[in-house]
Amino acid sequence: MNRSKYDVVILGAGHNGLVAASYLGRAGLSVLLLEKNDYIGGATTSQKIFPDYDACLSRYAYLVSLFPQKIIRDLGLNLELRRRGTASFTPYVNHGHHGGLLLSNLDEELSRKSFVELTGSDAEFERLKKFYALPRKFAEQIWDSMLEPLVAKEEMARRFNVDEIAREAWRSLVEEPLGNAIERYLENDLVRGLVFTDAKIGVLTQPYDSSLVQNRCFLYHLIGNKTGEWKVPVGGMGAVSSELERVARKAGAEILTNVNLHGLNVTDKTRSVEFRVDGKQETVEARFLLVNFGRNVLAKFTGRFLQPDRTDEGSVFKINMLLRRLPKLKAKKYPAADAFSGTFHSDEGYEQMNISFDQASEGRLPERTPCEMYCHTLTDDSILAPDLREQGFHTMTLFGLDAPWNLFVRDNENMRREAERRFLASINQWLEEPIEDCLAIARDGRRCIESTTPVDIEDALGMYHGNIFQDAPTFPFAERKEQVGTWGVETEHENVFLCGSSALRGGAVSGIPGHNAARAVLARV
């Protein structure tokens, strides 16, 4: 450490903390980042999870959609985000015949033919295009405002009063439960489910949830850079955080890892932070304190009472796998490489997910567990050593839905094993061979598979009840009068700002709250 006083101290060197540090350092402020882990990047880390193999897996996060091109340009980030040839693949059985609904990112005609095979005509495909015109219109109207102070809900509604599609987008996505629009536009259960998965990833919800958390989660997945397309970061998610670290250090930010934080003073005129690092007790003062962890952790350090909402509970089960080969599909028409390079959906029919939601809400692990997975290395094999590439190795990432924190908190070990078994069984029903038979084997004979529950995520990253958004996702505008004109990062403490996912418009790998916290600081400087 170069000094005992800094303009800005940032707690947590995840991607948002690094974004904030880069902007503030470039503005000439002295910046210190403190990170509790021995690595930088937080949830965007890439790690050699299976030490016997030279493969760097994105341990918690997996794709990029919400990271604004403006931040990439502003900071001069050298990132390559690659398109996936397949957007999604959903296997099904029709009259005893195994088929698959394939949506291509590159060939609309291929997608259309796949719809005809499933439904007998292309009418549902046309209906789907009409439906997706709504979030596209929403994204066009709202995206640029994500890096600006919050606009009042009423003002934002006026901005949508420009044409019929815009008004319909506002009504369908903001004012009424998402289930209304899905059922109004779409008829096929599989297609309805395919659409609704984007409203469920990370949160426990159903189509007619009165809280509209499903609408908010859906919008997160569909508005990124006005297209909503999810892209593969070349080099894995760790390449994103490594590049951000490079830029932050170049801007003059100091970064300490293995920091044991044990005291915050946010009530005096100057904010101070007490911590241990390298066996030494340290105290630093700061004009501004940026918090890159959840409100739950901040409340613990400041002695404040936090009353989370029921929608803040996390609901996700993540499985990381290293495969020796890709498994073959029962739907023989489709090569495994086409199916797994996009998002592979399983047990995610619309009615099926209503059943699994009900079971999870009653405190039971669903009998049929909805999930989706994809293979990073089919789009970017740079995360594998050359010898693994030659041998046909691949990484596979599974995200399980309807797996809330409360199912795991009492007996995490046994529930993790049971959930892993059920999620793999869900995938295996579509395969010619169990995916377990395709897994790489470590020297000690164990399979190369790692499963993570919401309890594990909270333990590792401090995310409240394993919520991958830190809190329930928020609408991208001010819902309360006092929020209008703010950056959505303010706390009840003077010059203490949230710079991570728990800020308004936080969540996912976006850098948006990091940018907005930096702007809040610079406005006061």
C-alpha cells in the first residue's frame, strides 16, 4: 500500500469494482481495491477446477450480453465476444420420435424448418418473431439510459408512447405479468417454455407472479446492447476480468488480495476501512467508499438491519463438467456440436415448469428438474490446452432452475448430491449414452464434475441466499420518487455507493453499476 488515505476505496475486485476503478483512476483519483479472495474477478473468475487437466472453466458466470459496448470503448478493453452459431436447441419426443427445435443465430430458414417439424407449419415461428419484437423494441428505447441517471417510471412510459409496438412492449413487459403476453402470442407449450426460461434463471418465479420479478428477470436476459444476444467471451470469463484488471492497474489503481475485512466506519466525516493483509493490521481512510458486494454484507459490517424481500432468494444449481467427448443425441438428425453450441434446454416446457415451481415452492426438489446447458469450447476452444483440444475434450456448463436456497440450507451436502443426480438424469433422457460416461476422469478416479448450490454460492461469493443477481433484478427506471435523478448506487451512508450487482440496474456481467458508481463519485468530486 502506497498511502493511508485514498480518494476511493473499493471493496471487492469483481468485474464491477474493476470497471469503477478504471474510470476513477483515469479521472486522476487515488484508488485502492481490496479483495478477500486470492484471485481477482469475483464471480467472473476462470479457474482450473480439475487440477489434473489444463482447462480454465468460467466457474460461476458463463456468457456475456449486458456488457455495454460504450464501456468497452471508453476503457479500451481488448475483448473478443464471439457469436454462437446456435441460439438454442430443445429436444422433444413426438409420437415416439426424437426431434429437436433448433433456433439458429445465423440461418433463419433453418429455424423456420425446425418449427415446421415440431408444429406442422411455420405459424408459431411467425408468432415467436412477433413476440420477440416486444423486448427488442423495449431494448431500443431503454438501453442507452442504463448508463445515465434514473428516469421516473412515468417519464419512461411516455418515451414508449411513440407507436403501437412500443406501447404494447411497455404494457406486456412492465405493467402486467409476463404470462399474459406469452399466452397471448404463443400456442405451443415447448415454445412458451423456451421463452419463459429467461424469466426464471436465478430466481424462483412463475408466469403470473404478482411481484413481476419474472418480467424483470426476463428483461435482463433480452435487452443487452439492444439485441439481447448472449456471446461467448474468448478465453473464458476470466479473460474479461483479466483485461479489466490490466486496465485498472494501468489507470493507477492499487489492488490487494487475501484481505480479511473486519471493520467499516461510515458514520464519521471520513470513511475508514480496517482489515488484515499479509499478517498485518491496516486502516485506510477514504473520501468515497464503493461496495462491490451485496446489501446483506454491507448491513452486517455497518450493524444495520436488512429486511430482504421474498424475491431476493436465489434459485439456481450450477454444474461444471469436463468431457472427454460430446455425447450423441437420440435426435439423430442433429450433430451434437450443433445442439450443444447453443443453449440446450431440458424439462423446460411451460406447463412442466409450472409443476416444478409448485414443487420447489412447497419445499421439495422437483421430480423433473428444468435445466439448460451449453458447451463453451464449441465456440471458443482457447480455454483448453492444445493436447486436450486434439483429444476432443470439451467443457460443459449446466444451469438448473427451480432450485431455491431454502431446499439446500438444512442439508447442503445430501441435497447437492440428489439435485446433481436429477439434473443429469434430465439431460440423459435425450442422450444415447449417459453424460457421466463422457466425463474426464481425474488421477484419483473421480469424475470431473463440480456442482454448486445457492448455499455454496453464498458461502463463496457472499451473494444473498445464492442469488446470482445479489438481489431480485430491478426494472431499469425509478419506481420511487426519491430515486429519480440518482445513479441507483446510493446508500443511506454519505459517499458510500454500491458498485456491484445489488445496485439498481445491477446483476449479471454488465459493468453497468461499476460505471454508474464511478459517475456518482465524479459528480460529487
